[in-house]
Amino acid sequence: MRRAVCPGSFDPVTNGHLDIIGRASRLFDEVIVGVLINQSKSGLFSVEERIDMLREVTASYGNVRVESFRGLLVDFCRAQRATVLIKGLRAVSDFDYELQMAQMNIGLAGVETLFMPTNPLYSFLSSSLVKDVAKWGGDVTPHVPDVVRAALKARLVPPST
Ligand code: PNS
């Protein structure tokens, strides 16, 4: 069985993430979305909340599993018996750091990284931008699934100006 891992923070999942996960799910037998547990950085959403949202929005794909991990990504890949990582590239600016991580990961454990060009519709999109727009009351409807839009609305009260 060909398994791939789509790793990230997903705080929260955006339509850009979903585009990559969905396309990966058509190329592999199983896709495991790996949500990083980062003890040194507290997110807007807890890891459990991120996982719940990811599970809801990927359920229709049928071959996507969502799990959390801590520590090295290559150890998570090994535990999941996946030999391939899928990373989305939004722009050339993403490439520098992604290349370093890909080379480190193949050196550490022989885990391959495949880069997938992001759909141009989402090339400017990031979880951080979405949170900032939502914080100030902007419309994030085109950028995130409905469940995420509702969760952002419930979590973020626009600061008084
Ligand atoms: O969505 P993000 O925050 O850009 O995802 C970054 C992620 C999770 C892919 C990266 O931080 C990662 O792989 N972290 C796990 C720790 C690790 O393996 N570090 C060495 C990478 S070469």
C-alpha cells in the first residue's frame, strides 16, 4: 500500500491545505495528515480542535486519516509506514526552506518529499493570514471550509480599534 504523509500545523486548516490533501488522496492509497504538536508554540486552536476540523473536512475523501505527532517528522512517517511526504509550494519563496527540510528528511531516514504546486487560487493563502483577517472581522469565506469559518468566528472577537 502506497502511503503519503501531509504534515503541518493546520492552525487552522485552509482551502489551500485541503487542495493539497485532496490531490494527494487521488495519487496514494492512503494519506495521513500529520498535525504537529508544538510545545513551544501555542496556537489559536488546540491540536484536538485542529484534528476535529481536519477529520470533518477530509471525511469525504475516504482514504485520509488525521493523526497528531511530536518530535521528528521522519519518525512519524516510519511509525505510519509511509515513505513519502507531500508538501505544497505556494511560491518560490516557500522553496528554500522546504528544500532544506526535504534534504534533511531524506538524509535522516530516506523519506522522500514530493512538492505539489498549490492551486493558484490559494497561492497567497496561509493560516496566519486567515487568522489575521478573521480577527479584524474580514470575510474568510473563500479561504476556509465552513466549519473553520464558524470556529474562527466563535474564537475571535474583533479587538476594539
Ligand atoms: O504547517 P507548518 O508549520 O509549516 O509545518 C511545519 C512542519 C510540521 C512540516 C515542520 O515543522 C516539521 O516537520 N516539524 C517536525 C520536526 C522535524 O522533523 N524537524 C526537522 C525537519 S527537517
